[in-house]
Amino acid sequence: MSLILFQRKEIEMVPVRISNRAHNTPPSPIRKLAHLAAKAKKSGTHVYHLNIGQPDIESPPEFFEGLRAFNQKVVAYEQSQGYEGLSIAWSNYINKTLQINTRPEQFLITVGASEALVFLFMTCCDPGDEIIIFDPTYANYLGFAAIAGVQLVPVLSNMENNFALPARSEIAQGITNRTRAILLCNPNNPTGTVYSREEISFLHELCEEHNLFLIVDETYREFVYDELKPLSILHLVPKSPRVIVVDSLSKRFSLCGARIGCLLTCNDEVLAMTLKIAQARLAAPTIDQFASAYMLEHIKDDYLENTRKEFQSRRDALYNALKEIPDVAVHKPKGAFYTVAHLPVSDAEAFAAFLLADFSYKNQTTFIAPASGFYMQNLQGIQKARFAFVLKKSEIEAAIEALAAGLDQYLRRRARN
Amino acid sequence: MSLILFQRKEIEMVPVRISNRAHNTPPSPIRKLAHLAAKAKKSGTHVYHLNIGQPDIESPPEFFEGLRAFNQKVVAYEQSQGYEGLSIAWSNYINKTLQINTRPEQFLITVGASEALVFLFMTCCDPGDEIIIFDPTYANYLGFAAIAGVQLVPVLSNMENNFALPARSEIAQGITNRTRAILLCNPNNPTGTVYSREEISFLHELCEEHNLFLIVDETYREFVYDELKPLSILHLVPKSPRVIVVDSLSKRFSLCGARIGCLLTCNDEVLAMTLKIAQARLAAPTIDQFASAYMLEHIKDDYLENTRKEFQSRRDALYNALKEIPDVAVHKPKGAFYTVAHLPVSDAEAFAAFLLADFSYKNQTTFIAPASGFYMQNLQGIQKARFAFVLKKSEIEAAIEALAAGLDQYLRRRARN
């Protein structure tokens, strides 16, 4: 008995040391409150997930046909740069939908856009080097930066201005001799902002001036509303060696779980250097690549257009419902499937937790992502939340009805205390 | 015209800067000569691939049944820690085959063992921290270290001693105040060495003494020959908080392209910290996880035993053929599906390139992996090569026949010059 105690004590006294890097990696603000949602569900409450960009749209039947068409007997490694058939299909798809010219050799297939971004952070930056981002930003960029030891430098965009790109002079102020790249997500996650041709254009000029990479995450490229047309950085500067496009099938084709992304550049050195990093992890999943290539080759033209229309109507439903709630300020997004709203609470995370843990309305509640995790300057987001309009219109309406009731109850309680 | 020249010149004068990290990431020694192999094939020569651990064994039919059993309409994100059904199935599989007790909560599912190792390098080490490895080592560990900014410290194992673990004192000499972990691959890639209970045991003691993590890559655990039984570190110290097992379905079930690996530990802090890093990349592929779980639940008991027997017979074929070649020294591996041989050439990489680029025998040639890329102390491997016995016995025999003829021709040519 004393021996057992002694051994336990020894282990407690000298725990094996975990890295500062791991300690400093931020938890995902999207998944942070998931345990409260799980609890609410267990107690029988229906939870509307507006917290995560997981669309409920059915994946294209052509993807499942592709799965069934895989008839190799051995599920072998693919090439590190990706399945050639997928690079060809993706290049054709982009050339057709955007009316531009890319070649399959410009593609490196990755495990989601996430992996492409981690690779690029490593290829463009040594530890301590800097990348300019726009605040609020896709929260996982912070995680990639922690992984790669890269310093993200935020330049603030403002809700009052529909989160448009900050002025050129403000961005230039963020550039130091350690800046290696500017990273833009267009259309934007979390704001839903679609940047104009002029904005993208001056950003590229700024990169030329300071000899920086311009990394454009175009995961949501085709999700633009109100008569806008998809605009790629490649429309503007198709041959720029400083431009790297990150792309993904996850959202566009409701294939988040297939984990198929890519990077695309005409800079051969970037491709060659990134390939060495890609070789260390061997390859992206073989069957998902095969099924994705099959899908891109066979998909019907109307799939994307129908999806786009559906999201536009959901956007309208969310925007209209949110702006009816007293003291809620909301920006009408032109793209992607997110918006950021300002709530009349002092701490949106405490309110989000309240909705899941201490509230239900008609046996339902709503899961929203507190925006502080999307801001590097956290305080800028403390009264805001990100809403993903990834559910059916009727569900979005019910979700916002529940949220409004929750907000009312939350504010009354606070007033009483 | 002059404008175009000016622009080109400008681009050439100020290329966008690629990181030192990317420049310093070593290319894969396994895939390095692939372009020569591709050329040989184009010219009609059959190339025997003994360079890469890609088995030709058919993947289990239960995996393909699992693919067909996936009937969700949306290919959605899985949880960041992995599909719960897969953790349960994997835990059950390990408990059954190894007669030990693991729980599903101890697993974190990753995109191959590769991703598990990158995560662990990051969780255990800050940039500049050190991990002890044994030279020769699995070449991709060098890539993971470059990605994570970790310093690998090699302790040499010797072919004369069948690449057994170095003496405790030699290993202890490599430990500094920045050492955070010892990494062992058992059975070993590239040597095929299977470490004894005593060797693993003293390694764990050494880790206790210096408060280090012990990471054991057990990708090849079930591939042991000559009456040996699979031995996991968990047989010895099932509850040690410093032990982390890395595992993979790639080799065991000939599923390299499914990209399904895991890490397994009873250290909750390691799991929680690694999960944050895992959240940044969202999740491993959904369908591959589902099919893998289905396979582990339904696979027939004899699949692995038949595979093991097949590899043992290939091992014998390779070993017997190699030791007949004059001046070739070869070690008889007890596990995995690799061996390292010493060749009577001054530079095994030049010889490997010769086999692909300047030689054929009966219209065939052999692709071997030069061993210098598997040694951190490169010179130790300059006369050696790694052979993977992943082809059918008859093909291995033909491959070594071609290699022997190539060696003879190569040595004659060198003697003439």
C-alpha cells in the first residue's frame, strides 16, 4: 500500500513535460462548447447547429458513384503531389467555371484546405516570420500558425464597413521585415464578405511592392449572392509567381469529410519545396481522391447553382430574422455561408454557453460560435458571434426564434441580478 | 518587347523568398529516384519496386464492404479525435490480439501514423528540443522533425549486431537537458529488427530516469517471423503516462492509401493537448474511418496470419538471394518487411541510379532505396541500401537476379575506368 502511494506520488511530482507550443495552441472556438451541446442533446433538447460550417446539403451522387467505381484490389499510396486524375479534373473544372487557364502540374492535392495552409505557412515562413491576416479571421488560421510557429499580424476590418478590406495604408503599417505573406479568405469566413476586384488588386500590388506572397483561400469562391459572379485572384494576375490559391471541395460539394483540398500556383519553386514537405506525410487518401476526380468529371452543371440559390435563400432567412431582434446589429453577407452579428450582451461566449446549458425554448436551442475566437484582438469579438447558415430555411427561422427568446430571458436575468 | 524583358528581369531579380525550413526539409530517399524509374518504365523496362513499403497484398474484402456500407447522404466532418466507432473497433482489436486492456478514450485517430508522429513531435517538443532516435531510422522521421522544428539525435545501431538496440550507456550519452523523448520503431523500419522485451524494458527505465516520453511506432507490430509473437510496449508498461504508441492500418491490412493511423496513450494531458492541434486540421477522412471500423469488426482471423506467413516466405527469398551475391553483406530481419544490405560499391545511390538509368537485364531492373537517406549520419549508409520485400516471391527472386547482374556489370565498368 505504501509502495503504491509512493509510486503515484512520484508520477504526480514529475509529470512528463508537454511543450509550450501545445499549451499555446488555441482550442477551436467552433468546437469549444461542443460538450455543452452534447449535454443538451442528452437531456432531450434539439440543438440547431449554427456554430459550424457543416452544410446539410446532400453530397453529389457522382461522388458516391466514384466511390463505387474504385475497383483496385489494393488501396495503395497515391503520389505525394496527388492523384494525377484529380489534378486534371480539378484544373478542367476551374478552367471551365472561371474561364481561365490552369494546368494540372500547378496543383498539389492536400488533406483539405487545412493541410494546404499548414504546408504554405511552412514553405513561406521560418519560425517567427509573419503573415498579415484580416481580423476577424478564420479561427483555424491561428491553429495553423501555432503549428508552424508563424506570427500572424492582424489588421482590423470593421462591421460598420461590412468588413471591407482595410485601407492600403493600414495594411502597410502591419508589414515588417519579417512579413512573408498576406493571407486573404475570399469570400470570407467568418464575415461572408466578398472582396471587390479593386481590393484584391491593390492587395497584390502591395505584395509586389514588399515582395510578399499573396495566399488566397478560395474555399467559398462559388458561394456569392445577389448577382455577383465568382472572382478568383487568378482572374486578375494569372501568372504572378507570388500568388498561391488554396482551394477545397469541402464546402462547394458538401464533402467536408472527404478531406480533399489543394494548392495551386504557377510558382514552380513553391511547388517543389512544398512537395518535399508533402512527401514526409506520404499522400492524401487514395479513394477520396479517386471519387473526387470522378465527381468533378461527371457532375451536373446545376448542382452548384442549386446549392448557391439555396444558400442565398438561407442567408436571407438568417439576415431577416436576426435584424428583427432588438439591439442586434447584423451585417448582410454577400458570400460564403457565415455572418457576424453584434449582440446586446457583454460576453457572447457566456451567452452562447447559457443557450446550451441553461435554456430551451419549445424544447429547442441554438448553438452559435462566439466571435472572440475569430479575432486575434479578442476583445473586438467579445460581443459578437458567428452564425453559419448551413441549415434549411425553416430550421434557421426556428433557430433564431429560439435565440431571440433566449436573449430575452438572458437579459431579464442579468437585469434582475 | 523591352517592357516584357524588363518585367521578366524584375521577377528574376526579386524572387519571393522560400523559407529555410522548406529548403532544409530532406527529400524522401524512397521517392527521390522515382523520375528515373518512370523513365525506365517509359522505355519499356519492367521495374521491380523494392524501394517502397507498398505491399501488393490485396486489402481485406471487409474494407470494401465497409465502403459500400457507408450510406450517409452527406460526407460530413468526423470528430477531431476520430470516429468513435473506429476507436472502439481498434481498441477491441488490440485487446483481442495482444491480450491487453485499452479503452477507446485512449485513442486519437490520425491521417496515417505520419500525422500522429507530427502531432506528437509538436506536443512533446518546442522548436529546438530534441528526440533520440536510432540510426538508421525511418527516413520520414527526418521530415517530421523538419516540419516540427525538432532536433533528432541519432544513436547508432550496427549491422554486425543485427541492428540491436545500442548499449544503455551509449543512449544515455545522447540525452541532454533539451531531450524530450525517445522514439523507437518496433519492429524496425528500415532494418527489420525486432527488439527484445529486455531492450524495450531498459529503454523505458531510461525514460523514467530522465523523465522523457517513450514514443513507440508499432506500425509493423504483427509482422514478426520465426516463431516470434507480437510484443507491444503496452505488454510491459500498460499504465505508464510517458508511453505513447503510434499505430497504423496501412501495412497490417495493406491499406496504405486509406491514411488511417492513431496514437494511443493513457496520458490524458497528451491526449487533450494533441486534440487541440488535431482540431486545427478538423478531422481525418470520414469514409475511410467508417470502412476501417467496419473492417476491424468483421475481418476474418486468418487474414493477418496468412499475410504474416507470406511475408516470412518473401523474407526468406530475399535473404537467400542476397546472400548468394559475392561481397554483399545482409542482415536477416526478424520483422517488418525490410532489410538493409551492405553492397560492394562506394556509393549505393549512384548504383541505384545506374540500375534505373543505365541498365536492364532481360528487359527488367530493380529499384532499391539508397540507405544514406535513412541515416542521419549519412556516411554510415553510403554503401548500404534498404530492400522492401513487398513483392511476390518469384518477383523478388527475379528482382535480385537483375540486381546481381547489374552489380556485376557496374563493378566491371568501374574496374575498366
